[in-house]
Amino acid sequence: MDKLQVIQAAEEKGGKNRREAIEKLMIYARKRGCNIEAGGGRIGGINFRYGGIGYAIMDLSTEGDVKLYAQPHPNKTAPESLSGRINKFLEDNEDLELKSHPINCHGLLTKKVEDIPRKALIDFLDLALDAIKDAYYKE
């Protein structure tokens, strides 16, 4: 599936609001320097990554599920400065309710992407990008 097919499938499964929510997040994340990739798997989705090695930030499925990452690299334990910062943000943000908290690697939100205020997801993207830059790119 390519990106267009993913957002079309999202609209078929969840309506215009789901498609719009995903598209607006894709546009914002791209402006912030994220790589936006079509995810594989049965249901398809969009993966938000950052940097040369593709640090994971967020995944959105065509079913509307939102997965947030506190460990952006699968083979590296995230420094506490990064994962702690992300978990604290999620703990304090009532619009981003996790199915289980805290998250060590990644966690799913309880609501669908179209039911979550866009500002909350944008604030998470901004925080995650800043935390990744601070942890992995500043020396």
C-alpha cells in the first residue's frame, strides 16, 4: 500500500473525519521534518519517523488506532531523559489516554485518531521530536 491507498482505506473504514485527521497530521509532521511512510501489515497505516535511521514517533492505522513511541529505536533502550519526558507528557495530557501507562516501548491510545483533538497529537509530535533531538542529536 502506498500513502494514498492508506488514507483512502482509512476513509472507507472510518469516514471523512478519519481521513482528514490523518492527512493533517501527515502534513504537519512533514513540515517538522518527519519522514512519513506507508506501513505494511494487513490493515495498513502511516508511520511517522525522524532522522537518518528513522526514529519512531507515531503510527496511525486505517482502523484509526494511534500508537505512540517512548522508545524510538527498537534496538536501543531510550534514555530516561527521552522516555521519562514522553511518559510525563502523556500522564499529564487527558486527551491522550493510553490503554496502559507508562509505556516502555510504545503504547496505544484508547480513542481513534479522529476522536482525539488534533492539538494534542501535534503537541505530542513536537515533544517527541524535541526529545529525540535532545537525546540523539545534541552533543
